[in-house]
Amino acid sequence: MSKLEGIQGALHLSRPPSAPCGGGPFFANRKRNDRYTAGMKIEASTIQEYLDALPEDRRRAIVALRKVIKKNLPKGFKEGMQYGMPAYFVPHSLFPAGYHCAPEQPLPFASIASQKNHLAFYSFYLYQDGKELARFQKEWKAAGHKLDMGKSCVRFKSLENVPLDVIGASIARQNVKDYVAAYEKALGGGARKKATAKKKATKKPAAAKKKVSKKATAKKSTSKTAATRKVSAKKASSKKPVRKVGASRAKAAPARKQTTRATAKKTTTRKRR
């Protein structure tokens, strides 16, 4: 498996059906009802709404995790709701290309959630950095806790099973610049180029449409001009020539004069007889 395929696998682990490319970035492989707490699906547009929907014990655990992450979150990363859960990501203001599978989404970094049967800490940055992953696993186990971890998801039943200082220290060791660089490298250095190409491809149809419109207008104008010229030529040819009255009378005068002379001559001849 290539590095890119591995990253895409980590990103695409079971997502809500409505999310792009199959869903959000840090989901364990489960069914459509993956975002449930105590059998109830959470519908929240803000982190506070998400917390308010949790049972007391789970709320305390998520709040504690959130507090540790926010305390150690390096400068540049932002907090917000992403794919239906509290998340931490690189904003578009720092990385315009965004998540390669859905450029309108900011680049995911980590997130926390209350699932149906467990609590979870999703850490894409760990999957992306093999050395940091090994260090995280070592420190977690050294703290005397069992580690239940998938490709990017750490699962636990209660807060007592979580060494919060290990998560905090791991988060604190990250920085936006290195994280984005590693992400782009894993995608073959083309994350920005792909997003730019996608934006250009979106703009091309509009430009082509405008070009076609201009051609159609020019063609219409040419056809109209040709038609006007043709009608004008037809009107000109159908006009009767203007008769020059003076010239016609002048031409007819000698003929009348000759007729008068002939008549007079004829009359004179008759008289002589």
C-alpha cells in the first residue's frame, strides 16, 4: 500500500453517508448510526450544542479532552464543528487548498467524539507521522493504560482510561507548517496544485460559455448586416428609371416638324392639278 493510499484510508474510515468522499476524516469503521450517544443520534451545529446533548459522564470526558487539546493546541490550528463533531483543523486562511477530497472543508488535524459504544480521540496527525505515532503509543503504555487504537482513532470507555497528559504533550509537539508540509508530501506535493486545478476546471465552463456567447453574437450581427445589404440591393434594382421629360420632347419635335412639311407639300401638289 502506498503512503497516499494509507492516508486516504485513514481519512476515509467510516463516515456519515452525507459527507464528501464517503464522509469525514476520522471515523471508525461502523454503520450509518455511528454518531450516537446512549442510543441517540447527536444533531449539533456548534460545540456547545454537541456537549449539551451528551449524558453527564460522557460530557465530563469530552470536556476534559477538549480542555487538554485547547491548552496545548499550537498556534494556527482552529477549533470548530467538522463532520458532526468537535474538531481541530488548519483553516483555509493558512491552507487554501483544504482537505484534498473536499476542498471546501479545512484540512483536518484531530477531533473528539462520543460514539455509541465508546469515546474517541481521532488523530490524523499521528497516522501521518510514524515517529510521533510510535512515541505516542510508547508514552500511553508507559502511563499504565491499555491502548485501543485503530489507524487514527484511539477508543476508550471512560476518562479514567485516558492519560490526558500524553495526549496534551503529543498535540503540543505539532506545528501547522510541518503538518501541512507532511500532508502535501504524502499527496505527492500536489495538494495545492490539485485544489487550484479543480478551481480552474470549475471556472472553465463559464469562460467557454462566455466565449461561445460572444461568437454567437458576432455571427448574429454578421448575418443581420448581410441581410440588410441584400434587402437594400433588391430595393435598388426594383426601382423604375426616371424619365427625362425634356429630352423626350426635344426628340419628338423634329418628327412632328417633318410630318407637317410632308402634309404641306402634299396639299400644294393637289392644288396645281
